[in-house]
Amino acid sequence: MLIAVAVWIAAGLLTVWWMARRGHGGPGDERRGGALVFALAAMGALALLSPALDRRLGSDTGYVLAVGFLVVAAVLTPAASTALDGGAVTFSRTWTDSPEISFTLRMDGLATLFCLLVLGVGALIMAYCPRYLTAGGRHGRTYLLLTLFGGAMLGLVLAGDLLLFVFWEMTTVASFFLIGTGGAKAVRPAVRALLVTGMGGLALLVAMVLLGTAAGSTDLATVLRAREEVLDSPLSPAIAALLILAAFTKSAQVPFQSWLPGAMVAITPVSAYLHAATMVKAGIYLLLRFSALYSGQTGWSVCLMGVGLLTAVLGAAQALREHDLKALLAHSTASQLGLLVAAIGVGTTVALAAAILHTFAHALFKATLFMIVGVIDRQAGSRDIRELSGLMRIMPVTATLAGLAGLSMAGVLPMIGFVSKESLFQGFAGADAFPGAGVVAAALAVTASVLTFAYGMRIFYGAFAGPMLQRQLHEPSWAFIAPAAVAAVAGAVLGPAVSVLDPLMRQTVLDAEPWAVPPYFAFWHGLSPELFLSALTIASGLVLFSERDRVDRMLQRLPRPDGAAAFDRVHSAVLARARWWDAPTAATPRRRSWPALRPPWWSSAAWGCSRPTGRGSGPERRRTRWTGVCSHCWRWRWPPWCGRGRRWPPWRCWERSD
């Protein structure tokens, strides 16, 4: 597998080099446009070097890769500066003239935000890996796939042409292998994630083809400027539906959320990187990118708001009944993504700005919480809060970092999560997709936030408060908790200093909605309805937590939907039917029964004058029985799901007995 991935990366690097030879940057920005190509090439080179570095440095390879991520970020800094000034740095190379297809990279404000998440959080995760992974083991495959995934995400957010959304599929394939690092128990979750997100990839592919047809170009900037042409096209509803489907599968929205909790079987660095900051945010990026086309359209708004708020409430309620910390954080991630999807669906400038700020805040506090859970798992040997208690007394630094991240997730002063949560409340209150939409959206958002506060308290109280049960534990090394500390402290500092993020946030809003007048973020807005909703959320969350025993008993009585089990049953049934249809008998290959192979009407087989095709005895003979034509569907050996023919030979549509 490593050889195949290495060949894949090398082919990609050669393609990038060939295109860079005759490519050109945007007007007056050739050098900065070349930086985009260098960034992708550097990520590919880091991925190729990972196995060799692992053989020499072992698990400490993560530190080298963390520095590499920061170097790539530094290379992109001049381009990011241009993007924040309202420009866009591009690199373009004509691939074919007829049809006109180009290899185009483009960095604007929206791409800058997601590049910051991919590279910044990626550097923290790489620095976290050496102390999490087993010393002396071989982890080249893990490092290679993590770096490859980071490069694919970077290519996705920098894509300037519709056809470059092939990076979307690269993230799907890389995540499949990364989830599989969890061992034999990870096989089904990895396949589940691959199939669900792969279905979204097919939807995105069709949407890109239809968009190119409707807009008359595959250049992304040209497509986004052709809003009127796209909306007037008869293909517009189908394009919107396909984009929404692709985003929902990637961002784990109802009814596609079941793959995300199962993916938690992966090692903690994978969960922290893919399922906090990058992969699940790909759907959010897609919706933000195409808000320039569909923002304000009733169907788009109602669908995103309805599904997003439903996911937010259901995910938070499911998180409240979990005992495994990673499973709890998985449902929490789906819930927070639901709030983001719903805010994008509202479509107002305030709501989009709130969604963008909360995307940034969520990456900080959720990456911190995942890393802290990994620390607890390594130190205490368990993630079950029923087996953990009193860790605050022996791991005070870890408890402090978990508390900071939990406060940000719950939207409590003075964290950046408080500012983003208040902005979300303000955005939901301004929803106007239908009469009363603002009241309904705000009420559901507050409900989800109350549950969020309650399960945040559940995390901290269950793991760190109470009597100390494991006295032999100790505080982990600073090298282990330093990456989590950076993210947690950043969330605490950027709350009061949120105005520092104004240039990035305002330009991101303009790129998502070019006609908008972006708001300014401030830590304190005085007494306002949003502040009242925040206070109501905290008070209700405290009441809910104080009644946790009664709430737990009530939740245990409620049905526990298991989407993963339902998906696995359907998947297994499809595979079993496919194996039955394709499996030969022990002696004679089973004949195909496609319509093209029906016997002519005058043949003896068409009238049932045929013989058994099975050979031997016992199960082998029972596998295939009589050939013939079903009296209902008149198909030659038609599949057994057509069982409405006569029940005796020679007219029966026979099926396998096993």
C-alpha cells in the first residue's frame, strides 16, 4: 500500500511540476502564484519523506513534519496578505483548449482561513504525535497518510477550477486509510466512512459537471460571478441539491451522521485532525464557497436550516448519553457542524460571519479536547468517564486545559466560543426564510447550546472532579500537552482580542457573499438579546447538569437509534446478494441472466424444459436449481427478489436456499 501511495504522490508532484513550467500567476503576482504550487509540492514531498524519516527518527518524525507544515504556512503568508487586502493570488495552466480546462489554484480570504486551519492545526497534531505514538514502533504509514491528507485538504481549499475538486476524493481515500489505522475493529467504520463520503463525492462530481454546463466555464471564479445565469438555468435545483448532498455526507449531517462516531476507532491524532479541524470542515467550506450562488434562495435556506438544526439538537442529545469520551466528542462535532450548516443556511451577513468565526473557534476547542482525551487515555488507560474520577488533583495542568476548551465549547466568558456563540444567536434570530423562522431557529439553537453546556460539564466533572480513583497516575510531560496548551490558550486569548481576527473574518465574509457589508466582531456588545440568550443557556445547562441522574435515567429509557448498525445491515445484504449472484457452483459456473441472455421463445428452456445446473449433493446441489423463465417477469433466471412467479417448476423464479 505504501508503494502505491508513494507512486500516487510522485505522479501528482510530476504533474504539478509540468504544469508549473508553463503556468502563470495572476496579474502582477507570478511569484506569489508560484507559492501555491510550491505549497502543494512541499506537502507531497513531506509525505514521501515520512517513511524514511520514521526509519531514522522513529516517532519523533512528527516534530520534523510540524516544522514542515509551518514552513509551508510561511511560504503562503505573502499570498495570504494579498488575499486579506481584497485581492486574489492565482496560478493557472491551460490543460486542454477544447474543452477549455485549466489547472488553476486561487487563494482568497476564504481559502486563507481554511489554509490556516489545515496547516496550523496540522502542525499542532504532528507535534502531538511523537508522545502519543508508541516509542520504538514504526509509524511511517500514519505520518505519510496524515501529511497526504493535509496536502489534499490544502489542494481542495486552493482549487480554482471545478475539476480540481478531485482533491475532495483524495481526502476521502486518505481518511479511509487513516481510520483503518485503528486495527481490525476499524474495518467496518472505515468502509462505512468511505461509502458515505464517496457517495457525496459522486454527487459533487455531477454537480461540477452541471455547473460547468450552466455557467459555460469550469473556472471557479467565473462560475461564482455567473450567479444569474446559474439561477436561471433549469439545472439550478439539481446543482443545489447535489452540492447539499455532498456537504451533508462530509460534514456528518442527518441522515449521514452515523459514520462519524464509528470513525473514532482511529487513533486520537487522526480524530483530532480529521474530525475536528479538516475533513468534516470540507463540507462547511463547500457550502461557504457556493453561498455566492445560492445564498438567500428559499429552498437552499430551508434545507440547510432544517437539517442543520435537527443535527445540532440530536447530536447534542446523543452526546449527553455517551460514556466514552471520544464517542461523546464525535456526537458533539456533528452537533456543532449542524449549527454551522444552519447559520450558512440563514444566509444573512451576520449569520455567515458568525458561521465563519465559529468554524475557527470550533477548530481550536475541539482539537484541544481530542488531544486531552488522548492524554487521559494514555495516562489512565481508559476513556470511560465511569472509570475516571479526580484526575484534577494529580493532573492539574491537563484539567486546566480541558476546562478552557470546555468553556469555549459551552460559550462562556471570556473564551472565543462565547463571541462566536453570541454571533450565532444573533444570526439565527435574524432568519427570514419563512414567517417565524427567526424564533424557531433561535429556540432550537439555544436548545442545542443548553445540551452542549450540559455535556461539557459531564466531560469535566466525570473525568476531573470527584474522588481520586487512580493514585498512581501523574501529569504527562510538557512535550505531550504543549500542542493542546497552544490551542487552548489561543482560544482564551482570542476571545477578548477577537478584533485581531477582523481582517481575516471580514474578507472571508466578502468572498462567501460578495455583496455583503461584513460586521465587526467585538468581545462586548453591552446588554443585548444575544447576551440574555447566553445567560439563559448557561443557567439551563447548570440546571440540567444538576439533575444529571434523573436525566440519565430518562435518556436510557429513550430508544437509541443506531444508524451505523442499520447501514451495516444494508451494506451486508447488498454484498451477500452480489456474492450469491456472482458465485459459481462447485462444478459448473452459474449462467448469467441478464435480459440480453434470455432464450428465444421457441427454445425448450423458454418453456421450462430444462435441467438442474447444480452438481454433487448437499449444499453444493442446493446452490442452484432449475433454469427457466419466471411466469411473472419473463426473465431468464431473474434475481430472486422477483418472487411473484409460480411456485413450482418449470415456471418458478428459483432462488438460492442458502
